[in-house]
Amino acid sequence: MTTPLGEVLDSRRTAEFHRAARALLKEPLLLAHGPDADVYRLVRQYAAELRDWFDRNTGWSLRVDAEAARLRKTPGTLADATHPAREASRAGAPFTRRRYVLLCLALAALERGEAQIALGRLAEQVVLDAADPHLTAAGIEFTLERRDERLDLAAVVRLLLRHGVLRRVAGDEDAYVSGTGDVLYDVQRRVLAGLLAARHGPSTIIADGFEERLARLTAESALDSDELRFRAIRQKLTRRLLDDPVLYYDELTDEELAYLSRQRAFLTARVGELTGLVAEVRAEGIAMVDPQDDLTDVRMPEQGTHGHVTLLLAEHLAAAGGEVSREELEHRVRELAVEHGGFWSKSAKQPGAEGELVEQALAKLTALALVTRTPTGVAPLPALARYSVGDTVVVEPDRSTPRTPRTPRVSRVSRVSQRKAPQP
């Protein structure tokens, strides 16, 4: 029996719509040219339906033009500091405070500039703007005469290249850093104009503290009716289900928890219809897990030495049943190096490497809402139980692949990954 053509077309349309939605959630800025061109075309094809869904369910706006598709995401919670901007390199080092300031200054200079700009000229504008008395009073100073400052500016520029704000015409950032050359860029003004995701213009915000400024920058309109308040709660919960690896009930207000208790099936079904994510409901909260294992940029489990160490420490923390000190974790890594060192990279077995290994593991586990840092150590969160030894997960090195010995094997664990969705 053949499937009717109408059903085939409907199935294809649904699959394309899901792919477009997932692409926007994974990368909220998609360029019309380059590696994202195919999914950009899908987003443009289904722009009306996507715009309507995101507006009603999350309050996020979607702008699609000839250059790019921009989903203006705002997180469900403003307190998450686990997802920094990162270098556009293999190391992917997180941005520091200085790089964030340089990024803002560079964007301001590009907004005022011409259609083309040289990196040296951009640096001059940044230095001039950094002389603002308010920045000086905050302890921010740039001369870009030191190599480390030029490296920071180069990292900012490479981030803008990756997001399509700039296109390199000639030259190389390494030459600028070493002082032997310059770089010329085309400025993509339409992409630049859509980069900011905020409900209010930053220049209109009058507040002193960072947290107060951030709250006002993302503040909703006045919620002066029950209908508007319930809509705001629904949108916030949906944003967290889409964006956060786990939605814990104890993080919600009484009003939010009451609404979620009544509307849980509806909210999770709506998210599933858009993305294909599957709700995993537990006594402590909800995780929307991904059977396709690609709607994330923080993977767990993950191959390689760092992935293996992270899994083994997750197992250790899950079994601990309470807070564990940083010293105990480093001691545990030294023990694991003796047991599994034959499958780890050479650098991971060097004396003193345990500190960096523990830090990288904790950064990932924290970003996935599996543990929380405390003043004296680390405490496991309920979702970490999925990585405990026994009926849930067993972690061991894969001895069947001796030429790639750093690849761990995970048995008896769901192949859906713990998610952490990208933020804008």
C-alpha cells in the first residue's frame, strides 16, 4: 500500500518546519550565505508560522530579511552565568570581562562607521571611546599597545566574523596582533542592526547597578490584568523549557509553580510539537531531552579525555549524596589517572593537571544544571542521578578501539543528551 501524496507532503512540511525551528534555537542568528544557507532558506520559507509560534509562546520576535534570520531570544532566567561568549577557535576559551567591554565598544564604533573599516582604525576608535570618564571610573582602560589587549580585540573581531557582522576582505588578525600588518573588513550593516536582542534600547536605561540595568533592559510591558500575567508566566516557562537543560520546581515562584502544575501537559506538548523534544518529568522538575542529540552545544556524554573525566566525576558526585570539596574531586582525578591514564591524553596525566580537569568538568556539569557550586565545594543536583552507577549508567574506557584510547564507552544510559541551548 502506498502512502497518499498529501500525507507525504504534510510529513515533509512538518519535518522542514521542525528543522527550521531547531536551527533557530541552536543558532539564533542564521546568515543567508555560508554554512547556514540551507537552514536559512527553510526559516525564510516558514517565517510566518515560526514568527507566530515564537511570539505567542515565548515572546521572542523573529526578523527575516535578505541577509539573515534573527530570533531575538531572551533567557527565561537572567541569573545564568554558565553560557559565556567563546573564542571562535578550537579551544573556545570563554570571554573575559575585558573582552565583553571591547565587544560593546567595537559594536558602537562599527555602528558609527562606514561600509568598510580596517582593524587598525577600529582599534583607534575603541581606544578613544575607552577614554570615557565613566569607563575610567569603573577601572576600564585600553591602549591596545600590549599584545594581550590586541589578542582580546582580535578575539572580538573573530566573533563578529562568525556572526556575519564583518566580512574579511584582506589581511589577517594574526598580523595585526604581531604588529606586522592590518586587516580590511566589509561591515554588514543589516546584520549589525539585528544583533542586539533587548526590549528596550540600552541608552534609554537609567540605573546604576548591573542587575537593575539588566532587569530594565529586558522588562515586559505593564502586566495590569490576569490575562497578561498568565501570558507572561506561560512565555517565561516555555522559554525555560526550550533554553534550560532542567527546569527545577524549587526555582519557580509560587505563582509560576501553580501555573505549571495546571498547564504542564499543554506546555510540554507545545514544545514537543515545535522541536521534537521529549519531556522527562520527575519529582524535582522537567527536562526536555533530545532524541536527535544535536540541539545543544554542551554535550554530555562526550568523547575525549575531558568528556571521560566529566562522566567519571559525575558518577562520583552522584554517589556522594551531598556536598563534595574541590580538594576531594582533585584527589579523585589523581586516582582515576592511575586507573584510566592509559586511555587519556598525555597532558592530562601530568602532575598538577587535575585542577584544570576538575574545573572543565565542573563548568560543564554546572552549565547542564547537574551540580551547583557552593562556597566550600560542589553539590549535586537531582538530575545528576541519571549518571549514577547501577541501573542508570556505567562508564568505562572503550578497550575495543586501542588507537583512539581516549574515547569512553557509556552503557545502559539513554542516548538523549542533557541539553543546554545557546543564548543570544
